[in-house]
Amino acid sequence: MELFTFINIGGTIAFAASGTLAAIRKDLDIFGLLVIAFVTSIGGGTIRDVLIGHLPVRWLLDSSIILLILGTAAVTVIFRSKIKHLDKTLTFFDSLGLGFFALRGIQEGIAIHLNIPSCIILGTITACFGGVIRDILLNEIPALFRTGELYATVCIIGGVLYFALLKLNIASDFRDVIIILFIFGIRMLAIRKNISLPKINKM
């Protein structure tokens, strides 16, 4: 339970920071900034909870999530002048959030006895759709669909690895850390090395 809570907190902080940085880049006012931080953090989890029937959704029942998002946004704003490379920092937190929340979604699926493909899909939705909502609100093509981005793909690969490690009876805490670092690492490597899925050329 302690690790499960840590995963939720880590993902919330990472995506709140990601949303705040994206809002700063777009020169939004304080209200707009908080809205973007909020939807980035809880968007994917809200869709997940609706899909599996966990209602009311978690953040409506736990005010600490709201306070955590507000606190993370405030800290990010305070230290914004220390951030020299805004886009790189945004990518860092966004990739870290993917790792945390993909794992969280998979665990939610396992808890209600979904099959493996459904668990992986649920993990991908949890990880990606906060960022999708963020990008749509900021009038950008979501990273999920952007040319040259490995986004949902790394979550799917991470989900496959999770169940492979589960079959090998790897200790749960160690397995969870591996998945978070794997998704984060592959996402960052893909960006650094410009690795992407093939695209269909126009006729």
C-alpha cells in the first residue's frame, strides 16, 4: 500500500509540474495555469475511473490530491526562473509521469481482474490522456499523435514488460521500479535519438 501511494503521489507531482510548465510556456494567467496543471494530473485517472466504474472518481473523494497539485504548481512557478531549458524540463516531467501513471493504470486493471490486454490499455489511458487534454486546451497537437513522438507506444511496451516480469515472479516492489524507469528511460532515449514510428507518406 505504501508503494501504491508513492506511485500515485509521484505521478501526480510529475504531471502537475508538466502541466504548469506547459502553461508557463503559453503565457497563461494564474487561473489558466492551475486549470492546465489540474487536468494534466487527473485527466487520465478520471477517464480510467469512469471506464472501470470507480465513482465518484478518486480526486473528488481525496482533497489531498487537489492540495498536492496546487502545491506542485506553486513550487514550479516559484522556481521557474531557475529552469534554463523549459522544453527539456517539461519533457522530463512528462516522461516521468508516463512511467508512474502507466503502472498505476495497470495495477488498477489487475485489482478488478481484467485480462492482460485490457490492463495494458487501461495503463496507457491513465498515462496519456491527461497530456492529451492538456495539449488540446493549449491548442497543440497532442504528443500522443505527434509525428516523431513515442508516447503511448512506450506505455504499451512497458505494460508488456510488466506482465513478463510478473510471469518471472520478480518481487513486486522491484518490478514496479523497473517499469517506471523503463518507460521513462525509453521515452527520453526516443526523444534524444529522434526515434519514432514509421509514418504513412501522402499519395
